[in-house]
Amino acid sequence: MEILRASNLGFAYDYTLFENLNLTLNSGENTAILGVSGCGKSTILHILSTLLKPQNGEVVYDNKSLYTLSQNELLKIRRFDFGIIFQAHYLFKGFNALENIELAGILSNQNVDDKILENLKIKEVINQKVGELSGGQQQRVSIARVLCKKPKIIFADEPTGNLDKQTANEVMNTLFDYIKENDAALVLVTHDNELANRCTNVYKLEDKKLIKWK
């Protein structure tokens, strides 16, 4: 079932990143976007997730054109329906890992899911201060924070970039399982062809166009 639709998106800085871009996300599916560095993959992700207004086109979610909504309405969607995994962790350094995750749960009225903590292998460090954790552990805490708020769509920008291959596979298995179990959707920006090919749909941003790859 269609959960989000982007139509005729365009965006440019001093040069055009992309134009007439169309993309549909369906519940229960994972979508990867491939492309070289600087081609605009993250910009697409920011537009789809309400963080950046497109210069052309529209994004429709829940039968609403997102960029016609008020900031309060967009904030509510970000808080309850969308989960965003950035390349940077954006964790609160003065808090421990659990407090970081709990804060997201409080804002979205959700409880911390122990199964997610176990799958991401962070239960043993959950009471440690964020500053005491390795970069990979911090990344897994940031992913747990997103999953525990139970979003309908997850937007992930290179979510395994700081992880070794085995841990990266475990993290992606956790994300894929979440999508399947919750009939949610995932948009994954990556430069990793192998990872992208694990997704239901694969697109490549090339020559200002989004081309269906799989």
C-alpha cells in the first residue's frame, strides 16, 4: 500500500541536483537510493522527511501535501510518524544511552523496546554515558532511539557507515525486521551496492535523474 509519494521534485544550488524526480514508497518495503558523493542523495532524503522544502514538486503523506502544512503539523509528523537516522549521531552527551532513547519515547508516547536493544547489542552499555561509547555504539544507540519511537517511515542516511561489516549486517537485519513486523517503510541512502541490493527497490541518482535499478 502506498505510504508516501513524491512527484516532480526539483532542487538546485548553483547547479541542478535533480529535476522531475518521482518516487513512491509502499508499506512493508525497503527502498535504497544509490549515487556518487555530492549527487543529491541526502537532499532527496531531507525533502522526503520534511527537513528541506523542494524548489519544485510535492511530497504527499497520509493524503496531505507536506509542504502546504504548518510547522506545527510537520513537527507532529516528524515526532510520531517519521524516524530519521543521520550520519552524525546527534546524541545528548550529558545523558547515558538509555536516557537518550527514553527521551525520544517520551516525545512520541512509546516505551523502550528491549528486543530492539538486544538486537542492536547495546543492552550491556545502556547505562553508560554517551561519551564513553565507541562511535559504532553511539550509532547503534541513535538507531535504537529511532526504532523505539515506532515510526511509520524510517529515513536512513548511510546508517552503517561507521560500523564493521558484521555489525552493519546485524543493524540492517534489525531495520529490515522492523519494517516487516510493523508494515512500515524504509528509505536508505547508501553508496554500498551490496547493501542496496538487499532492499526491495533500488534506485540510482545519476545525471539529475532517479533511475530504477531493481
